[in-house]
Amino acid sequence: MIFSAIGQLAAIVATSLFILALNWMNDPKTARRGVIAGVAGMLVAVLATWVQPLIVHHGWIVLAIAAGFVVGVPLSLVPLTAVPQRTALSHAFGGLAAGLVGTAEFFLGLGEGGGQLTHFRTAALTAEVILGFLTFTGSLMATGKLQEVKWIPQRPVTYPGQNFVNIGVLVIAIALGAMVTANPTAPWASQAFLAVAALSLLFGVLLIIPIGGADMPTVISILNSYAGLSAVAMGFALNNKLLVTAGALDGSSGLILSIIMCRAMNRSFVNVLFGAFGQVKVGAQATGEQKSWKQETVEGAAQLLEQARLVVIIPGYGMAVAQAQHKVRELYDALTKRGITVKFAIHPVAGRMPGHMNVLLAEADIPYTALVEMDEINPEMPQVDVALVLGANDVVNPAARYAKQTPIYGMPIIDADKAHTVLAVKRSKNPGFAGIDNELYVQDNTWMLFGDAKAVLGELVKQFSAGSGLH
Amino acid sequence: MIASAVQAAAAQATANSTGSTDYWSMLFVFVLATFIGLGVIRRVSRLLYTPLMSLTNAISAIAVVGSLVVTGADYPRVIRILGAVALFASMTNIVSGFLITDRMLKMFKK
């Protein structure tokens, strides 16, 4: 009785703390308080569960918790450029935990004669296992793609009938799950349940194979949502309200982020998951006369920057790959010291996960007040003297406004082309992720700087520190 | 007429809820929590989407509660092994999730 009260009270306290934690994330000034509230909520939840009389074996618990610390601490110290793959990996762990607990509970119920396996509970366990295991393998695939593991193809892999196969696998898994739900104690139920688990694991892999890097922000958000929903299903199965509330908070967070990411690419969920974006479409070449790039020297670029009053830097995944954020900071310092206003224009899907650019720039000590959202900066772009495009490509491609045959059509972009002068730092002369030429680079007022973002910026900064060499 | 129908429905509902789980109140909690989540997350600063994701990640590792029970209760060994692996996975998410969130948030300065 008293233990049941402890459990219920802990659920209320922990839920409140989790809501407060998320609430404090609305401002960078209060956000760290959110972490404290989250830790406190989790501590309350773990302790209140651990003291329950149901729990009699403590050795394995201590071991598993210790192992969690041993692996968790190093995982929290990865370089910030690796944060997308760490996030994907933690979604995998979350999915794995849900899938395993669901499987364990089902077989526990069977072993006890099936009396506990009501239709509702079996349905919840099936949902938990499907969501958990598909999140597990799907997130592992995403981790591999983000980490650029050799044996996982980076480019989307597509084949004829792919969507048919994917949806087929999922439908069979759900149908088997429904059969188990209808007859939880049938002699074939355990085999059918294992088949549901196996098909879900397979579906996770198949779902991510056709996804490319530029879609990762959306996919990571969707997987985040699934990880939350699998916790909700666990809550239904175990009759535990705390699991339901915490899972629902995570699920709704993933949902909102996916919606924002989809909107920023002008695409739908279905299109992201089943559209195989990123295939190079041959018909999408720009028509009309072929213009060519104009290359600029580092000295020339430094002069252009020095004569500017307002400079907007537009970072993209190229900045993350080159780990150029600290050089960006040096350039920022050099320019602001000369009285030049420098702002950063952040596209919602720049990088490989939501908020990726903000974190990298914050790491380099750039004040967050200088980071400006796309919608805020665009009206200002015609007054900008120099737009410095740093490893961004599709998010500044003017073709998104009118080229209906390209996959980026309709995607909101940062209006770099409206600045007086555009300087674009680009690693190679290849087209961007979507495989379309970027006409921004051949505009009359655009000058290209080819090379690794970090190296180019280093050269630029050197020009400024030579200082007196310029007028 | 209507009143008696309502009464009958209520009696039916009571009869159904004599089982161990009150599914309707669970569903109710889920829907309310989702609306609270949508309302709160909508107001999160756009600067902080990456730390938001690692924070919600740590919070959804609340699956630790289920894993604890499966690992520590007097269940068959195979079941408890599954639980221990799940507990390890959840604990990893809790530890790394909260630590990295704090590490990132520390860097956001004016």
C-alpha cells in the first residue's frame, strides 16, 4: 500500500519536473535549469521503482547501471560535430530498451499461463516491440550513415518496388501482431510474436536505406518521436502512467521537430520516408546558356569583406565537415573589431540535425544573439554588403523558387542572391546534395573561393591579422 | 430515457474497468500529456533544438523504470537478462543524454 503510494507520488513529481525541464528550454538563459529538473525527475523515478518490494535481485541492477555509466560518460564527450550520430545512437538504445522489455513481458506472461495477457495488454506489447525494434535498427542505420561507416552506403539506395517491399514488411508485422493480440495464448503465439520482432528489425533497416544525408534532420526527428511512442506503449503494457507521460513528451517533441524540418524543406513525412530524395535527376539541369564561375583570390575576398558594413555568414554542412567553426570565430572577431556588423543566417535544415549549426557556432564562443533565423534575416538581405556562403548549397539555391522539375522546388531558402556581393566557399565543383546546379554560384555578383572551409578561412583571417597590409 | 442509457453505459464501463488496468484513464493521461508536450515544445528556443533533442532523449529513457522491474523481480533468468540489457541501454541514454545536454547548454552565451 505504502509502496504503491510512493510509486504514484513519484510519477506525479517526476512528470512535473520533466514538464518544467522542457519549459525552461524556451530560453538559453534558463535552459541549464532544465537539465537539473530532468535529472531530479529521473532520480525520483528510479529510486521510487527500485524500493518497490517486487524488486528482490539487486546485483544485476547495480552492474547494468554501472555499465550504463561506463558507456554513457564517454558518449557525452564526443566532439560536437559528432552530435548527430550520438543522437541517432541514443535513439537506437531507447528503441532497444523498449523492444527488449516488451519481448520480456510477453514471454513472462506466456510462461505464467497467459492470464496476464489480456487483448489490450498484448496489443500494447506488440506496439511497443514494433516501435522499439524498428527505431533500434533504423537509428543504427542512421548512425552508420552519419558516422560514414564504410559498409553502409551514404547515398540513398533505391531499387524498383522498394516502397512496395517496405510497406509490405510493415503490414505483415502489424497483421501478425493483430493475430497475436486476438489469440495471445494460441500455441503459435510465441513464434508469431518473434516474427513480429524480426520483421520490425528488418523494417527499420529498409526504411533508412533510401535516405540521404540532407534528409537526416527530418529522419532523426521522426525516430525521436518513435522512441517516445515506444515508451508510451510500454506504459500502457505495464500500467505505468509515468512512462506514458514522459514518453508522450518525447513523442510530441519529435513530432514538432519533424513538422518544422518538413516545412523547411517543403516536403511531407510520407515524401521524406518514401520519396527517396537525393537521387540525381538527370533532367534537372538548368537550361539556357551555361554560365561559368568567377574565382576570387583570398586577398580580394578579404578586401571585399573589409569594405563591407554588414556581413552575413551562411553556414552549412560543409562548415561542420571541415570543423571550421573556430576559424569562423576568428573571422568574426577580425571583422567586428573593424566595426563591421556580422550576423549568421541559420536555415532550419542546415547540417545533419535540428539546431546543428547553432551548437557548433556556440561551441566556438559566438554569441547566440548573432545567430539569426531564416525568416528574420531574409527581409534584411538586400541591405547586406557581403553574404559569405560557407559550405551551404541547396539552402541558398535560387532554383528552389521557380524550378518545378527539381526536388528542391518550393523549399524556403536564405536569399543570399539578394546581397550586394556573394562570396561562396566550396569544397569542390560538384553540385550539392540534391544533385542540381546552383545558379547562385554563377551570378554576376558571386565570387567563388574553392577549398576546404577551414583552410580558406584560415587564409582569410591571416589577411586581416597582417592588418596594415590592407588599406 | 437518455438518463437510463447513460446509467447503463456507466455500469458497463465500471464492469469493464474491474480488470487490473484502467485503460481509459491511461489513454486520457496520454492525450493530456501529448497536448502539454506540444504546447511546451512549441515555445522552445530555435537555437536549442539540438540540446532539446538530447534532453528529451534522456527523459524518454524513463523506460529505465520498466527495465528495473524486469531485471530485479523474481523472474526466470532469460527474462532478467533481457531486462538487464534494456537497463544498460536506458542508463546509457540517461547518463550521456543529460551530460551532453548540459555540456552544449553551457556554450550558449550572449
